[in-house]
Amino acid sequence: MNRFSLVAATLALSLFCTPNVVSATNSLPQTPSEWMDFLEKQSINQEDYGNSDQNFVTDSLPLLKDSAQTPDPNVIKIMIDPGHANYYNPSTVVNGYYESVMTWTLSNYLKEELEALGVQADLTKTSLEDDPDLQPRGHMSAGYDFFLSVHSNATSYSSIDYPVAICYQNLDWTDIDDTSRAVGQLLTDKVTEVMETRQKGIIWQRLSDNDRDGNGVNDDEWYGVLCGARYVGTPGVLMEHSFHTNYRATVWLMQDSNLRKLAKEEANVLYTYFRTQKESNRYIGDVDGDGSLSVQDAVQILTYYAQQAAGCSPTFASDLQYTTADYDGDDSITVNDAVSVLETYAKQAAGLQPTLLMIGDRAHS
């Protein structure tokens, strides 16, 4: 090899091994976000995410699963979507890896970890072979707190390994997009940490090129599963767990122990975020969590106080119940707390509108 050939080969190798640092004289992207946009447009057929020309016809997209079976508003409900089906999307760098197998395995581990934390976790599929249509997968999340579609990404650039949380478009009329981005950032940071990817994960969005829901505004999601979840009002994320065209990431994702660890960490992220949300939005005095202050709440407080006065060791079902029962915030449960709840209930019954505080209000006061 002559000197000119050696220099050219070295330059080409450095270009493909460091995709985030490219020469200003070429047209390749320079940031992970630009790379994601470039890859999706160049390799649009590598992932079966949904046809952007497909309209959202609600009559032909019924819910395939009963919405959020648990009626208790205090229970966190997560719908998990294992991406793809059968033996789909093989790795081009490691024999034996299939994206569909990884997503099915990781999703089931995630379901187990969430249920161990007291979360209602359900899957959009019943088996590896089960393959519901994309938008109805999102539809299944109606009534849930969150929709998570599990994937790994693919590209012809084998050095790329950053995780990607694909989130909702910015919307003015709802806050589910804010939840999508907030949880997406937490998840991508956690996946970056656990997988120890060379490149830091990003959150990303992709707008459909037509009005899929027919509301006259071009603001719909390109990804079919996110389009379906957003339509039923559920915040969601399509999580790309690095790239299965990167050798190290693919080998990592093929190890069962790694998937179990990843599931545990992601479950903790989801549980912590949504538990905090539910606690912040709970009225002080609403011990039973039904969204109002009533005689039943006062009875539970008095029962706790009476057991305590009798020398017993009373407990509530959760720390959240104790926090809501402590109406005056003095870190003890007394008759005064019950009286305050009853006074508030009486004012409401009389047609007045007493000020109700939420736990989040107390935390910031």
C-alpha cells in the first residue's frame, strides 16, 4: 500500500469510527440528533414502524385489550409493547441476535420488575409470535399512566451505539408530551449508564408527513405505536436500546443477565417517576385515595389514632396513606387531623368551596 492509499484508508477509518466528529468539508451529520434524523431518512425501510401515509381511522382500530383493569387510581399502570414479532430484524454484526427476541425477553423482565414494585404492568402481545398492528398497540394503553415500546435500532454505521428515546411532538393543548419527554430523558440516561454506551443517549421526535388523525393539523406522530397511544391520551416513548448493528451493544443485549439488570433499572425509573407524580397530585386528607375528602377518610384516621392510643402498632397500607392522614403536617396522626377532614367535608356538603391542598403543594410551601 502506497503512502497516499494509507492516508486515505486512515481518514476513512477515522470517519466511520467517530461519527460525531466529522470534517466540515463533508455533508455528514455532526451531532447524535442530526445523525438520528439522517439515519431514519436514509434507512427508512430498516424498521417497520408504520406507514406515514396511513390515516388514523378509529372505526377500524378498536381497543384490543380492556383498558386499565385496575380501577384503583393509586396504582401505577404501565403498558409495555415488545417491538416486532417472530424472528425479526437480525443483527448484521452478531449471528443469533434478533431484535424481536430481545424486545420480548426484556419486556417480560420489565413486567416482572414492575409488578414486584406494585405496578400493574401489561403487554401488548401474548407471545413472541403475536403481532398486533402498530396503531392498535398504542390503543391498548387507554387508561394507563404510560406506554413504553421496546426496541433496538439499526444502521449501516456500525460505530453508532447511542440509545434513543423517541418522544411525542410538542403540543400546546395537553401535557402528555411533557411527560413523554421527561420520562424519555430519564430512560435514555439510565440506558446509557447501564449499557455504558460510548455515545450519550438522546431524546428525539419525528413528525408524520400527513394529518393522520384528521383534525386538520399536521401534528401527528410518524411512529404508528406512538400515534395510537397519543390518540387515546397516554404519554409514551419508543425506546431504542442502542443499535444492534454495533458489535459491543449487540453482544451486551444478548446476555440474559444484562437484560435482567436493564429491566430492573428501567422499572425503578418508571416507578419512581409515576409514584412521585401520584403522590404530588393526592389531596391531603384523602386517605382512601378516591379523589375527595369524606367521612370514610376521617374514620380511617380515627381508627389509626385509637389503635395507637391502645398501645397497638397501627399501620396504613402505604407511606402515602400516612402522609395524607397527617392533615396538619405535624408528623403524627391525631384526632385533630380527623376533625380537619370532617370540617372540610362539612363545608363541601354545605356548598362551600374550601381550599384543598395537594401533597405537592405542601412540599413546595
